[in-house]
Amino acid sequence: RELVSEASNAIDYATKGDLNGLGACMSKYWVLKKTMAGESSGVEPENINQVLQLLISSKKIAGGTLCGAGGGGFLVLVATEGTSRADMESAVKVSEGGNEDFKWHNCTVAEDGLLID
């Protein structure tokens, strides 16, 4: 039930343009998913945990979640206002235990929705 209510909250935050609220929902979702999977499930690799904790504690991101499964997933992060991809990438690279194997991509929210030409 909590996952469903957080999905509704995420829609509300996204609709209002509240990226901090959306990021917080994403982080809460990720905590709930990890809890459902169980502590010893291996659902969150240690390097992902380290990166999330570093970026949250340094206030580089409002939140994030891991999507996908089986090594083919990706980490979605919502940057705080004024934080660039380069800022996040730099923080991870200089941190102890930072993962240089990450591939970083910019993305934005499509305000017009899906358009088909």
C-alpha cells in the first residue's frame, strides 16, 4: 500500500514541479523496495549504497532509486537545484570508494509528454 501511495505522491510532486518532493519519494520507494526484498537479498550493491549516501549527505541530490534488475539496471537521481551532473560525478570520483565504472547521462523531464512525428 505504501508503494502505491508513494507513487501517487510522486505524480503530485512531478505535476507541481517539486523536484525535491519527487526525489524524496524516489528515495522512500527505494527503501521500501529494499525492505520487501530482505536485507540479505543483494538487491543493492554496496557501491550503489555508498554513492547514494554520499550524494544525499553532501546535498547533491534530492533523492534517487535503482531501476531495472540483474545487472542491467540504472540509478536515477534527482539533482538538487544548482547541482550539475558534473558536480555529482566529481563528488563520486573523489570520494573514497567512488566507482569510476559508472556511466553518467543527462536527462530532463519532457514537459510535452511523448511526441510522435
